[in-house]
Amino acid sequence: MSLSMKLLEFPHSHFCEKARWALDYKKVSYEPLAVMPGLHMKTIRRYAPGTSVPVLLTGDEVVQGSSEIIDYLEKKITDRPLTPSDPADCQDCLEIERTMDKRLGENIRQILYSRLLAYPAFIRHCFTHPMPWWKQMLFRPIFPVLRSKMYQIYVKSPESVESARAEFDAAMAELEEKLSNKEYLVGSQFTRADVSVASMLSLLVMPPEHPFPWQDIPDSETKVFLHGYRHHPVADWVGVIYRNHRFDS
């Protein structure tokens, strides 16, 4: 099916990466439109009830949320399905996606922001790539206010970060056990569960197949956190999934 779409996104976001991956896997032609965190709310509210990204614009429909975008694509494009047809596998797949979006995706965001919000140049690269220079300059004066609000929303407190770290560690251990001697999370085929988990961990692994141009992490404590997972079996699996499926034909 030929569809003309636009994706409102934060290019560095792991949730937006999940939506991009599904669109690319389905071989949909779309235009990625980067919006600036903080200032994005006015833009997003023109189309959707909430302020979160990604948001997919199809011309006559608006789809908000990475899982919702996959649901939409599965209904519109039956080729290359990402959802298992077997009812039990389907339920397992959707449950992994739902729980790991939170346990991996939300928690690693909290862990990383707790340290990296202190580095304006790094955050500016993440938040304004690939925007024109004048938008990157505009980001400088608004960042102190944005940083304060983001800390309140996503970081909250050192105790909350420690709790996120514990839940993240537990989720990684569970995935390691689930992936023991397996190529995919559910059944014998690549599914949305694999897309979701690999995308959520893209900030941890930073695979070269990811379309965002990563920069060196400027914070030593964050480097220690990332290095601790460098040879983790789940991190290795993410690397393989990216190599084999991120832009497979």
C-alpha cells in the first residue's frame, strides 16, 4: 500500500526510533519532522490530544504513540507482519512490548537524564539535531527552564533514580533468561517485541545502524553505567537485532 506520511519526532528518542523502525520495516515512505522538546507542545497539540511524540500524520488520520503507530501499520499494511498470528504468541508479544516500554524505556530515560541534563552541549545535540542553526541557537536560552522542568517530570529525585536502576537491572535479567538460546523474544520470527526491546535499549547500546549520530557521553558516571552492560547478553542481542533487521530488505 502506498501511504504518504509524516512523523513528528525527537530524533534521539528511543520511542520515536521504535516507530521509525516499524515504518522502515513496513517499507513505508515517510517524512521525519524533528520537533524541539519543550517547544514541541504547541505543534503537537495542533494534531493530537496529548503532547507526546511520536505522532504519525497520514493525511486524514493522526496516530500518537509508538505502539499505536505499529497497531495502525499492522491494520493498513498486511505485508511483513510484526504481530504474531498465533493467539498465545500475540498475547506474549504485546505483553513484552507493554511492560518493557516502561521497565526499559522509561527507566533508562530517567537514569540517563539524571546525569546528562547537566551537560547543555550534549543535550543540545540530542534535542536539536538535525534542525537549522537558528533553532539550535534558540535552544540555548530556553534550556535552563527546560532542564528544570524535565528534572521534575523525568528524574524526580535520587531515590527515584535508584528505584529505576533496580527495575531496569531486573528487567535485563529477565530478558537474559527469556532469550537463552533463542534468536527472537517470541516464537521463531522477528516481531514487534524485538523492535520494542531493541529500540528501548538503543540508548544503552548505541548501535551504528541507529539513524541518530551518537556523540561521546560527557559524564563519567554515565559511562560507568553504560560500560557495565557492554558485554551483557541482552546488549549483545540488541546489536545482532539491529544488524540483521534495522534496514533489512
